[in-house]
Amino acid sequence: MTKPDYKAMTQQQLRQYILSHRDDSDAVHEAVLRVQQYGTTLNSVDELRQFVEEKRRQNSEP
């Protein structure tokens, strides 16, 4: 099976892909790299989850 081009995906597409393919560590790795590009350091998958939840809450606030 061919892996998708994660770098070509938008942030939303990558997020949806990871939610559907939670066992794809390459996709998660790409998501972590993108977060780190914004100056945030993550040390675990749990920290990535917390980061995503925080961003989700910020985006849903009026």
C-alpha cells in the first residue's frame, strides 16, 4: 500500500487522516513537525493531543 504525501496535505486534511488512521506513525510524525515549526516543543503523543485540543477550543470560541 502506498502512503499518502503528508506534506501536500493541508492541516485539516492531515488531521482528518490521522483521526482515521491512528496507527500511521508517519502521519503523526508529520503533524508533530508542523507543530514544532511554530515553536512548540512536544515530548509525547499526549502533549500533541493536548496541543490539538487547546487549538480546537481556541477556534471554537467566539
